[in-house]
Amino acid sequence: MKKLFFIISLVLLFSISYQAQPKIGYVDSDTIMKQLPDAQDTQKKLDAIIKEWQEELSKIEREWKTKYDDYEKRKLILSEQKRVEIEKELITLEDQISKFRQEKFGVRGELFQKQEELMKPLQNRIFNAIQDVAKENDFDFIFDRSGDIIFLFAKEEYDVTRLVLEKLK
């Protein structure tokens, strides 16, 4: 009797799930970001900031290299006091370089914060457009093709990237 109930339950479960197959779509967020003018402008702003910081870092590194090369050439003729003084300057510059890298490019550095500040509104807009497309087209799931989810095969008919781009215009 329990077996019969179990089998009937399984048959009912499969018949219900068979009738209500989910509608799945996907987007390619890389394509959206490449084709969206706001995203391109934001990326240009970030690139300009990165370039400025890298130039600043290169300047400090060149200053350290110049001092170090000069120190290496003259260390044999320097007094002990002068040698210690220059070594302290070099260590200070190394610390300054390390601190600059961490402040600007570190995990919670200014670059991360700037990306968050500039990209968050854009990401929210894209997310809202994806939600609108999903609701309008009765999708149960929308996946991002360019993320960690790997599609070994996907029919083009389920690609809703174009619809999202149209929604964003």
C-alpha cells in the first residue's frame, strides 16, 4: 500500500512538473556593457583615474630607483651616519610605494570604491531592465552567460540580451 502511494505520488509529481516547464533565458552582460554608452563612459573615467594613479606610482618608484642607484654607487665612500640616513630614506620611500598601492589598488582601496560608486547605478539600471524583460516575456529564470555559469549549449532564441539593450535605450 505504501509502495502504491509512493508510485502514485511520483507520477503526479512528474506530471505536474512536466506540464509546468520553466521558461529560461540568458543575457550576455559583457555585450550589454560594451554596447551601452553609459558603461563605456564610466569605464573611460575609471581608466583615466587608473592611468593618473599609475603615473603617480611610477614617479615615486623612479624616485626610489634613482636614490637607490645613487646609494649603491656611493655607499662605499659614505660615512656610516650618511649611509644609515639614506637607507632610512629608501625604506620610507618603499613604505610610501606600498601604502600608495594599497590605498589606491588594494582590496578596499580607492579604485574599488570608485568602481562601486560609478558602476552601481549602471548595474542597478541593467538589473531593472533584465527584470522588466523577464516579467514582460514571462521568463522564470534569466542567467548571465558571461558570469561563472558555463553554458555548454544555448539556443539563440533564449538570448534576451537584445531585449535588455532595447529596454535600456
